[in-house]
Amino acid sequence: MSLFGEAAAVLLLGALILLVAWTPSRLERVPLSVPMLCLAIGAGLGVAYAGRVDVPALRRSEGIREWAEAVLLISLTGAGLKIDRPFGLRRWRLGWRLLLVGMPLTIASMAALGLAAGYPFPTALLLGAALAPTDPVLASEVQVGPPRSGPSGDARFGLTVEAALNDGLAFPFVSLAILLASGGPPEASWLGFHFLGKPLLGMGVGVLLGRGFGWLMLGRRGPARVPATSAGLVALGVALIAYGTADLARANGFVAVFCTAVAFRASCPDAEFHSAMTWFSGQVERLMVMVLIVLLGMAIGAGGLQGLTWADVALAAALFFVLRPLWGAVSLIGLSTPWRERAVMAFFGIRGVGALFYGLYAARQAGFEVSPRAWSLLGFTVAASILLHGALATPAMRWLERAARRRAAGQGRPCRE
């Protein structure tokens, strides 16, 4: 028997599916999002059924961890397929700057503040690694549109690349926190492999698989061309194969999944098949992430933030209003990108499923304990991000669109005689 009874659980799931399907089109003009509604629904359920919600069990749940992992894989696949801009060190420099400059500085700063707030160093490092990355799932509102939807602007492109790759690149810091908690100092070979070898292996695995899938299914002489009606199954299969292959190769699986999708898209950029795959990925992702957010709301409503302190609230506020904007802006210094685009990229470091996944992952490792206080900080930060960034995402994107139209109109005016 489920928490609410079998019939009530089925009713709730059906209502959630309709909410995900119907609500987005009604919220395009208002500072409100479906995740915000789902968080409120979950919190209400948590309050109503507080005595029956086992918050510690939710925090240890292997099933929820695997669910979050699956959401990330589907989201990364969709992100890789949506990017129209060809891969290149210079063409993707916005993402590289945010990833290689902004994110490490945010992790280090957050870990230092966590240490000052009384967390043990391994836990402080875990919090920094979990809360620094921009989430590829909940950041979809500020990412690029579907394949071949036209120019999306630098801010959307930079945030898409950052969100798609930073969860994978943050994982070495999570592994380092777990290693430090076990009492063993990392060796140089361990650091080199986890921070450099695994991401590079993941990229290599992804590129090879993506090109192979592209030739197999979309190439003129490919032996296994697939009809568009099967695009959803292909998207799911490609993500799972890439992740499993990376795991066997001891590569970074999240990086491999994204790079597989990017290389697959590049194999035939104009194929309608990519749009069908993206549509399916988006539908499944939206439904799966809403289930997670309802569970997060339930945990919060049932007392999941009881370990939160004012120091933790200050940590979350510092992350939103100081650390992310500061280091994001620093990482973009020297670029010709309009200041509005850089401001949006610096501010919108949305927290979500990735942060929860890293907490769930660490909690399952021997020798590492994620304290109730740390869990409260993770849950509070994700919930606050859903509310803050969810309310501001639509106005911010419209602000950029208006500025882009004004620039385009100005460029089209004739010069004065």
C-alpha cells in the first residue's frame, strides 16, 4: 500500500501528468513555473501526511537516487540534441569560461563558507560540489530551444553548455569529498584520473558513440535507418548505451551522454529525427522531474528543513546573490558578449536535480554521512532556486529578447547623411 493508498496515488499521478501537459502554455506570460506549482503541491501533501512521510528514508532511498540519475541522463541527451552551434573551442567559449573558471571558484568559495559555518571539510566540499553546478534539468527555461529553432542568444547557449557539462565535471569533487571522509589523502594519480582522465575519456566515448549512431541511423549508407516514430526509443537507448559504455570504460558517464548527443546531432544537423528525439526527451524529462519536486516538497512539508540554521540560510543567499554572480561575471571578463547576456549567465546558476543526486549518491557511500543539517541546506537551496529563478527566468529572457530586437532594429537603420 502506498503512502496515500493505491487509488489516491494513481489519481495524484494522473493529475500531475495533466498539470505538466497543460500548465506551461498558461504560464508563458507570468513569473510562475510548473516546478513551483509541484513544489507547493508536495509541501501541502507533506504537511497533510507529516506523520506518514519518512524523511530519513527518502534521503537514503536508492530508488530516488536512480530516478534522479535517469532524469539527468534524459536531460543531457535533450540538451546535446538541441544545440545548433557547431562544436569548437572558440564557438563554445562561453560555456568553457563558466565551466573551467566560474564553477571551480564557486565550489572553492562555497566549501570555504561551509567550513566557516561549522561543517566538516568533506561535507563542506560536498556541498560546494553539489550546489555549484547549474542544473541541466530545471535550467531548461533559460536554455536553447528545439533543434533548428533559430538563434537563441549567447546567454541561452552559454547556460546550456554549462548546465550540460558541469554536473559531470563536478563529480570529481564529490568523489574527493567521499575519499577525504574515509580518511585517505588522495594521491596524484587519483587526482589526475578523476579530474582529467575520466572527463576526457567521457568525451572520447561520447564522440565515438555519437558518430557511430549517426552513421548507423542517419547516414546515407547506414544499415539501420530508424523511422521518426521510434525517435523516443532511440533517445532513451542512446542515453543508456552511452552511460553504460562510459561506466565500463571508467569514464565520466554524464559527459559521455552529452557528447554522444552532440556528436549524433552533428552527424546530420538538419535531420527531422533530432526534433522528434528532443520532443520525446523533453516530455519524459518534464514528467520525471515533477515527481522528484513533489517528493522534495513532501520532505520539506513533513519537517525536512528542521536542521536548517540561519548560517545555512546565509550560505544559500551568498550562493545566489554573491558567489555565483561574482564568479560568473569574472569568468566572462574580456568577451564581446553584450553585458545583458553576461549578467543573465552570471546570475542564473539554477540548482535542482543534480544537487539532490549528489547528496543521495554520497549518502549511499560507506564512511560518508550526510548530516540532517547538510540535507536541510541542500533541500532549502534547491527549493529557493525553484522559487527565485523560476519567478525571474521568464522576465529575464523577455528582457534579453527585447534588447536583441532593439539592437537588430538599430543595425537596420540607415546612416545619417
